[in-house]
Amino acid sequence: MTIERLHTDARMSLVVKHQGTVYLSGEVANDFAGDVQQQTRETLQNIERLLDQAGTDKTRILSATLYLKDIDADFAGMNQVWDQWLPQGCAPARATVQAKLYDPAVLVEISIIAALPDA
């Protein structure tokens, strides 16, 4: 079975495609200066771009894992942006956890698994 990796360096790939499934690494915003809503919007834009490059889209997301720096402070704000972004009827399996992220300024990180369209 062929494994295709996109945006790969020595440590990781941003996208891995295998047997009709697309795996995205944890995505974050490009600008860490904003609040959780701004960071969530930017992260979701990055996810959409990567899904498009992989040949799929947000309607085909199977699973999402969301990591928040402070779940008590940021859960509602993140969810407000997530709910506006996600197409109706396309809710994936999802988990949201609080985590110590790699940079103190990062408020949200999102990892995605999606299906490719049927060939």
C-alpha cells in the first residue's frame, strides 16, 4: 500500500495519505498574538488548505482532536468558531483536552483525520 507524505521534513509530515484516509498533524495558528477565537479561525483556515491539498475537504472529516491551553477559559470561544466553521450535518467524532502546548502563546492545536473522496 502506498503512503503519500506532504510537507515533510526530518521530524514530521503535515499530511499523510494512506488507503483513502488523510491524517493531518497538529495544526496551529500562524500568529500566536490573538485570542483563542482568532487562533482557532486561523488554525481552521490552515486545516482547510491542507485538506484541499490532500484532495478532500472539511465535509469528510472523520475525527478531530482539539488541544486547549486552558479548557476552562477557552472552550466556549473555541467552540463558537468551530461551530460556525463546520458544515451542518458533518460533525466528526471529536475529543477536546487541556494540554501544555509547545509554545506558551499557543492557545489551541487541532489534529484531523479525514476521508478521501471515493475513487
